[in-house]
Amino acid sequence: MSRGDDFVTAGDRALEETYEGPMSLAEYVDRVFEQPSIASHASKYLLQAIEAAGTRTVIEEGEEKERYRFFDDPHNDGEHAVLGNTEVLNSFVDDLRSIASGRGKHEKILWFDGPTATGKSELKRCLINGLREYSKTPEGRRYTVEWNIAAGGGGRGLSYGDDLGGDDETNWYESPVQSNPLTVFPPEVRADLVAQVNESLDSDVPINVTQRLDPFSREAYDYLEEMYRRKGRKDLFSAIADSRHLRVKNYVVDVGKGVGVLHSEDDGTPKERLVGSWMHGMLQKLDSRGRKNPQAFSYDGVLSQGNGLLTIVEDAAQHADLLQKLLNVPDEGTVKLDKGIGMDIDTQLLIISNPDLEAQLNQHAERQGMDPLKALKRRLDKHEFAYLTNLSLETELIRRELTGEHTVWTAESYDELAEKIRQPVLVSVKQASGELVDREFAPHAIEAAALYSVVTRLDDENLPTDLDLVDKALIFDRGYLQEGDTRQYKEDFDFDGEAADGTHGIPVTYTRDILADLLHEETDRHHPDLTVERIIMPRDVLNAMADGLVDAPVFSTGERTEFEGRVAEVKNHIFGEQEQDVIDAMMHDRKVDEATVAEYVEQVYAWETDEPIINERGEREEPDPLKMKIFEVEHLGRFEESDYSGDQPSPEVQSFRREKIITALNRHAWEHRDEDFTIENVDLTAIPVIKTVLESNDWDDVRRVYDDFDPRQWDDPPSGTETASLKRKTIDAMVDLLGYSEASAELTSRHVMGQVAYRWD
């Protein structure tokens, strides 16, 4: 078998797993009792699809939340994931659960509102992708009915006047609006059937199928009923539902088939946009007992396409005239093709808009009780998307915009996430000559763009006096703020719960365009003497974003002034990140090993508890004051010789040991109280001051280790000097351990040393 045949076979298997062959109505009912989910009404099915993907834990706005993975677009490798807005999405699912269970809000139209570039369009694509893929799974199968009235001697076909006889497969016509197969049953029989199914349902959301057959299918049903009644058949329903005339068909959900989407550019009369239109040329051919024949209706309106699952009105402000006509659809569940023919609808209505729709809805607000739009506003259930206020999410979004990366970021700890945030980005750019060249956003460059964007979106009203907006951004992303060996959590600060975070600020589209312009600059603006490809540094990004505010029409004069004033805080923070990278690279082989740290913690624990230490030989030893002193002076750098009397600690040192070490150990013991606590199984990184010792250094450490180092010589250090050898080691470590390229490491270290040189002496 050839490789081509292998792929064709693989395609066969994929479709075989996706589709099922037709079945009889009785077989379908048996399947429903085995797996009730396949008969779910629209809102319940949408809820099932969301819940089937499971949840994961995230931190947003400094708080831990459970997020439905469905909105990560998992079936599509995250291509249209909705980043952030987890609380809004959870509220949407809660409303959906209320609607599906019949406990309330069934008359509501779900409304997603928010500024441009906040993820509303991604939500639409995510819903479509998720429902399509869920409908391919065994538990998510979706079914409708198809008819054949030509079989069995009926003579007449459903093909708009063509007379095709026999059992030809071309005589089968599917319900054009995805009618639930259970709607074929007479109302009283269907009610009993659904009640029995719900009795065995392991869910607090019962199945609810109360709709009548769609007009197209009703035409076939009535024709068969009349034909068999004239023939004297007593088992009329059995005759109608015979597999020669009626069968249940599996379909895959997609736009136009279970999902209706009304786009901003769609036009036509309200009736055409909502349910479809008559094909007037066909009416003379079709005899429907003196009235319009539903077989001559196009059923291409948004409600017809979305019947059975989901109806989306995109950019709803462009279709404001339709919204009042949708008022009673969720409540009554019916629309009319014309005055004589009605159609029951089972769909979850969802509209998406920018803030301009709200402006339209409020145009008569001053009339209060006489407001003609009051009834519509009462029916709309608003869920407001905001700009992202998490650094990690905004970084992820910008990388998506630049590189097309789709994978949703997940991490076991924030340290993993922090590593993703700081990483460089390589982008291939076509030059005027047609040649492709690589451009590098240096480490922290995308982070700088993301942090600046987030900082412009945060409300600085009632900000705690000891915090700035960068601090607030870090707390929102991590859930805490780390200052040396002290960690403070969001609840430790008095944040304003009514702050308008995320309601305005720099949108990602602006940032993307600024970064794209930087990519196409041909020369290196820092050091043209370096024979390197174009390196885009964090300060390039921040300067360009701030400079571009003047000419960007999307910002008001007040916003430009406000945003320009916030860039300095971000520059200072990003420089601190670069500075720490350089220090860590300089000291990477001089860090205190974990065994030494563990020994110190054990010594302090024994000192406080008056318990002896068991050495490697199993012998009992008293804590060693000298070992603790050496560690605190040389490794912690917290104390001097004068803080000790001989080897005995001063009250300040004793207080430090108790407050920073023992308190953290007690907290660790309490958090793991269900386990056997021993000093040996303590996670050292759970002690903030110890985590600092293990993971970071400062310039005092550099000065202590490298006596002859001179940062003023860094750009071109004399050969044979300690500065020259230290620079080589630092550049290598930045490349090998921190993800820098040779060129970006050179530029970053030069920038840092240029600032450090001023204060070195």
C-alpha cells in the first residue's frame, strides 16, 4: 500500500468515527434511554459540551479561579482560545445552567459586550469549534430526521415538484432546521417518553423537548398521515414512522447546521435574516392545499440555521432592528414563516457587540418609564468582556499575534509561567530584496510590551500608598508580591473592589502594530558596530509604544497623557529584571548549594526547639552557633560580625531566626498537618528568605566574590583582567541558561553595566 493509500485509509477511519448510518425512530429511542444526552435540548447540549472538557485552576486578578477548558479551544489546539475573562465566562455558564434546567432566565438573550480586541470574536469561534468537535464524540452525537414520501407508492416527492418514485436514495430529504427526532411523536406520547428518560437521568438538568415538528417535516408528516388514513390503516403513526418514510440521521454541528451566525455584513428584510425567505418561482409548482408550501422556503435565516443549538448575532449594533423582534423567541420558542405558518425554535440566543450597542439602547433612557427600548433591555443578560489585566495572559496574547502560536499556556507553578513570560521571540521577516531574515525580540521585550499594556488598563484610584501600578499588575498575575524575603498576598492590601480595571487602556491590536513596525526596521539602533541581526530590546518596545500614542487615533488626548505617564514605572521594573539576569549569570556557579541551606535550616530549628541534631553517624549533636553565624553573614548577607558576641547572636539575629525561619517552618507544618512533619521533608523554597538565598544574588554578592571586577570596563575589557574573564562567563551563562542569543546577551549586559557603573564606587 502506498503512502497516499495510508492517508486515504486514515481519512476513512476519521469519518467512520465521526458519522453513523441512519437508524429507525425506534432504534433512536432505545439509544436515548441508553444515552440520554443525545436528545438534549439546545441550552442543555451547550452546557454538556462546555462541561465535558473539564476545568483547570488559574489565577486572574490575584485570585484563584476554576476555568472551563472548553474556552481554551482544546479541540483546535488553542487557536481560538478565549484568554482571561474567566469570571465572565463562568457567569455565562451559570446562566446557561439556569436556563437549561428551567429554573430561570429562560426569557433572556445572553449578551457579550466589551471594547474591541477583548476576545469576543474568539468566543464565537471557540463556541463553533467546541460544538463541532463535541458533536463528533459518542456522548455528543446530534440527530435529526429525514423523510421519503415517494417510497411505497406515494408518487409525490419532496424535491420542489419533481416526481421521483421508488426507494431511490435521492428521495430522502432532511429536516432543514435540524428538528429533534422526538418532535415526531404526538405531544402526549413525547411528554411521557421524556419523563421516563428524565427519571433515569443522572443530572439536575432535565431534558426538555416541547417543540412541534418544523413546517417542512410537518408537510411530509401530514401527507403520509392523509395517505395512510385513506388506505384505512389503523396504525397510522407506525405507518408514518416506518423506516421507508422516516429515519433518524446523525449530523455534525457546524455553521448553518445547528449553529446560526448573523454577521455584520448580512442584509435583507428582518424576516429573511431571522428565518429565511420564500422562493416565489416555486409556489406555482407546489400544491399545498391553497396555501404557501413550506417546501418552497429557504430556511437560511439565522434562527433556522441555529435551531437545535445556538444562534449568534455578531456585531449586534448592526442588527439592532432585529433585537426587538427576537424578544419573545426565548420565552415562547416560536416564529412565523408567514401569517399562516409558524415554526417552533429550540436555540440558545447569544448576541455579541461593542459598546456602541449600549449607546443605542440608552438613547431614550431619559424618558424612563416611556423608554421604547425598556422591554428589550430587560430581556438582555449582559456579560462584559474586559481587557486582560494579567501579565502572563497579555504576553501569551501578544506572542500569538506575532508568531501564530496557539498552545494555551499552563503551568504547575508561577515560576514556570514566569519563564514563559521572559522568553525571547524569533520572527522571520521578508526584506525588500525578498530575503527572509530572523529578527529577535530579546528576553523581556514581549514582557515589557505586555506589562505596559496591562499597566495602562489598571485603575489607580484608591491604590494602596505603598504600591504602584506595576506592583498591582504583578499581584494580579501571581496572586502575591515578593519583596526580598517577604511575601504579601492580594488580601493583605486594601484594593478597591469597584475599580474599573480592564475597561480601557492600550488594546493588543495597537501593540501588535507597533511591534510589527519594529520588526521591519533594517538597522540596529544601539550598536551598529556589532555584526548581528536586528535585536529588538525591551526599551525599544517601550519607547516605540509611548511615542506612537501621539499619532494613534484610537486614543483621546487624556488617554495619551495618562498612558505616557505610566511608561517610566514599567521601564524601571524591566530594567530590574534584566539586571537580575546579568547578576544571576555572573553568579550562576557561586550559588549556595541546597545541602548547605538545608543544614542551616536544621541548625536553626534545633536551636529554637532545644532538640539535638542527628548526624550522619546517628549521633546526637547540639546546634553549632558558628555554622549559623557564617551562613547568616556570608550567604544571607543580612548581618555583620558586630551583630554577634563571639558566635552568639544578638537579639536582632534571634528575632530574624524566629520570624523568618521558624514562623515559615510552623506554617509549612500546619499546611501539611495531615502528613508526618519532619525537618527533613520540608520544602526549602516554602521559606521565602531561603528561597531568596537559593535563587537570587545581588551586587553585594558580586562585589564580595569578584574583588577586581570593574563594570566601567565591560564594553571592551582589557584582556587578562578579571572583568574580561567574568564577562565571557556571564555571556555564556546568559546564552546557555537564560535563553539569550549572543547578541542580545551582549546588548543587555552593556545596558545594565552602563547603569551600574555610575554607582559602583
